Amino acid sequence: MGSSNGGKKEPGGISDRFVALRLDDDQIKNVLADRAATLAQVSEEDSEAVKPKQFVSFKIGAERFGVEVQYIEEVQPLRDLTIIPCTPEFVVGAVNIRGRITPVIDIKVFFDMPRSDVISQDKVIVLQVGEKHFGIIADNVEDVMNLATEEIGSQLATLSGSHEEFIQGVADPQIIILDIKKLANDRRMVVHENV
């Protein structure tokens, strides 16, 4: 091969492993290219998973909730709430926002918590999830937060069971992060016209 140590490959190195598999140079290049592409794809997926997302936090009574910003169309003062008969208890009514009728829900009632008192200072967080359009009543909209996936911890025991599918988890300090996509697509969110 060459001089005593100059051109020799160390036993157990990468080249020796490929020789043991009886691969030629082109096959070795293809295997390495495939591995590099796979590793690059995994690191892109990992970086998306850890990339922080923006959430808006809001209060209803003593409870604090969070919603991902991408689903929020706007926040409006609660005005001219119209009660809608024959709707689930968590639907507090509907508001007309620039000619668009928006059903408004009380997320606490949806989670079987005590009903909130609706007052004139309340806000409506207007959400759009695909074709679904609705509002969540809020006493106060507090903050915009950047949260990475690992910053959203496990769920509160008080909201376990049938409601846990609508919760992504809990962020500090005790903000219940809602899964708005699952909430919007829940069958209870569809109001049937037949009574």
C-alpha cells in the first residue's frame, strides 16, 4: 500500500467497514449521501418542534387560558350580545362584528367549570380555524407569549378526563393552553337548526 504508516487506513475505520460490506466507491458515496439527507431532514423536523410559537393569554374569572396567535382574527369589546335559543349551555350568544355573525362561547362552561359573569368590559377573542368561526369570551386579554413545546407542561388534574383532548398543556404561571383546532372541530360546537 505505501510506506510503513503513510497510506495505511486504521483498522475499524469507515473505509474498512464499507470494504467489509464489499461496496465500491460509487455505492459508498450513495450510502453517505442518503445518510446525510436523512440526518438533515431529522434536524429540520427537530428545529420545527422546538421553534417557539406565539400564544395570547387571557383571563376568565380566576382562570388563565392561552390560544395560539395564528388562529386569532381579532379581539373586540363585547357589545350587543344576542342570546341564541336552543344552543348548548356554553354558547353565551352571538355578536355582529362588521356584518359577520359570530357565536360566542364561555370556555369555562365548556369545561364544566362555574359560569362566568358576562359584563360590559368583557372582550371577545375572535377565532378562525379553517371554515369554523367563533369567539371566546374573556374578562381580560393579558399578554403575547413565545412558548417552545417543552415549555408547555402536563395538564391540570382538574381538567382531566373528557376535556383533556382540548388542552395542549399548562404553561407557567398556570396558563391552560387550549387546542383550538380540536375545540373547533368538536361535534358540540356545531349548532343544529332543528329543535
